Amino acid sequence: MPNLKTSNIKMLTRHKDAVWEYLGGAMWLLPAVSVVVAVGAGSALSQVQIDRDSWLHGLVFEGTADDARTLLIGVAGTVITVVALMLGLTVVALQLSSTQFSPRILRNFLRDRQNQIVLSVFVGTFAYAMAGLYTVGVSAGQRTDDYPRLAVSGAVVLLFASLGALVYEVHHISHSMQVDEIMRKVERGTLAVIRGLPRDVPESSPVIDTDSIAVASTHSGYIQVVHPEYVTTSIAGLRVSIDRWVGDHVTAGERLARVWSSDGTPIDLARLTSSIVEDVVRIGFERTLEQDAAFGVRQLVDIASKALSPAVNDPYTAVQAIDHLAVVLAELGRTPLGPYAVHSNGGQVIVAAAGFADYLELATAQIRRYGATEPIVGLAQIRMLDATATSCTVDRPSRLAAICRQLDAIIEQSSLCPGRAADYEQVRDAGAALRRQLLAEGLDESVQLS
């Protein structure tokens, strides 16, 4: 019974995480809540009667029932027009961001809480005004001069709130489309993911039995999160290796994990497959930033690559993206990375994960190739590698060697630049200076410059 209770708690936690991740990007959630709140508030205010000798009487609407209905109709019509305008501006912003920067940053716009709140204010105001038309000036199907005056005053308040929300939205959307703000949000989200990565990564990779049994994925999609701590009793006494990284795409029937028993425990493959896919690994139709730091790196690389394309031709934006990548790589340099193992429920789950060299390759290779003809891009990447090398405090020798390999590749790629030799010499000299610095800091001299 205790095991069953623990399993149920883990299942609820797992589903709660998935639901919150979905709702965070659901544009309809807050507007739907605002409709309920607005109608409830209108109903409550309709029950409030203000005496003429009360100091609150100055807040109530003093017009006739027809004036009140005209006001509510005007509020509803104005707000729904503004909603249509705001949605149009949002679609334009999404389209421009997708084509100019990266289609993968659209997720960030959809999860923008400020946009959701502004839309909620508009929708709530519209619902409030429309609900009021059912009660103001009408009673039992007949026209009446009596109506909830304070509730009508609430519509005026919401109209001014909508006006303020409109001004704020124009300010917010104009700033949120700036490339600096886009990259700052990606950087901040990626740093949060990195700081949440497991810190107890072993120095050597966990040993995997060669006689293990393959466990196939039951459906296709991207691995969004891996929760080895959510193992159930079906994994007790067994060893499981999750072979795919968070962010990898898997297809139905493809090997997702391997399992073996070190003490003769019988393996129920069908039950185990369900446990791993449903309890440990969550597969979805898109990549998320929950545990996927490489996804944040990919977004910054996309922005730099788009900026270096002939259609955009904006090298300085690429340099800015490299600067943000330097911050991310510096944090990675201080973080233990690689496969890790979790012991739970009498079993062991080994999780494959990207190492420092993998992140470095992702952050450097594509920009290096696209920016080979622009010296300022090569110089920016060398500065990025310099900052990364300074921050490496974990497994420093091997990480400095990985940095040196990327440095060699940048210098070699820049040598193919068709421009003046002096342009290439800037990159070569900066690279040579960094190489000397790495050697002085203890880099193995066997790692030679190409």
C-alpha cells in the first residue's frame, strides 16, 4: 500500500508538471478566467444598493436606463474592435519574429504573461458589458427604469482599465520585438534551466550492461523532460539506461532505453515499457525549455544564423547573439555536465545527457560556418571562448581542450575568407593570443594549433 500511494503521488506530480507547461503557453486560459470573474463581479455589484445619503453615491451612474444600455453597447463595441486590433498586431509581431529571427522563439511570445493579461482585460470588459445588457433596463422581459447603477459604473472603470491596457500593450509589444529583448529572455530562461540541472554528475560515465534489453518508444515526438526519480515499483531491482538526450526526437518503435538485471530479477518488458515512457520520460510534439538547455542555445544560434544570411545581412545582430551565448556558456562552464544516475525504488536509472563539448559545438559550429567571411563574427566568437575558458571550474583540462579545438576551427574557417589578408590576420592574431593564454593556464601542450 505505501508503494501504491507513493506511485499515485508521483503520477499526480508528473501530470501536474505537464499540465502547467501546457497552460503556460495557452493564450485562452487567462481570458477564459477573466470572463468568469467579470460576470461574477457584475452579478455581485448588481446586488449592491447605494443610498443617496451615502458618500459612495457619487460613484454610481446617474443616467437613465436607456443611457446605461447605450453606454454598455458602446463599451462592448469599442472593446471588441480593440481586441481585433491587438490580435492583428500580435500576429504581425509573430510573423516578423519568425521570419527575421527564428520560428523557435514564437513559443516565447505565446508564453508572454503580459500579453495574456492584457488580452484578459479586454475580454473581461467585453463580457462584463454584454452580461450587463441582459439586466440593465430589462426586468421579466419588460422595459424598466430601475437598474443596478453601481454595476454600470463598473463598466466605466473597466473601460478606463482597457484604455490603460491598450497603451501598455503598444509599449510592451514594441519592446518585446526588439532583438535585444528577445535574446535577453532566451538567455534568462536558458540560465534558469542550467541552474536546475543535476549537480551530482559522476566523474566517469555509469557502466551499462552489454546484455541489456531494448525498450522502444511507444509514440513519436521530442523528449521534453526526464524524471528518473518518478520510477515505479516495476523498476525495482532493475537497471535502466535512458539512451536519448532531452530535446532529441524519437519515433515510435525506436529504442528509447535499455534495461538489465544485475541480481536475476525477472523483466516484464511490456510493463517496463509503459513505466519508462509514462513515468520517467515525457514525449511531446515540440521542444520545451523545462530541462532542455540546448534548446535555448539553439534559439540564440538561429538568431545569429538568420542575421548572417544574405537576405538579412546583419552581422552586428550575430555578434549580439554571440555575446548572449557567452553568458550561457560561462554558466555551463561552472556546471557538472554529462550522464548521471539516480537510485530509486531499489533500482537505478542512468540518464544520458549532453556534455560541455556538445554544448560548445552547438553554440559555435553553425555560426562559425555562416560567419566565416565576416571578421567581426570570428573575433566575437574568440571573445566568447575566452570568457568561457575563464569560467570553467569543473573538469577544466578537458573543457579547455574542447575550447581549443573550437578555436582552431574558427581560425581555419576564417582563413577561407575571400577578403583582404589583413582581415584574416585580426582573427588569427586574436586566436593565437587566446591559445597562448590557455597554454599558460595549464592546457595540455599536446593539443596543437591547426
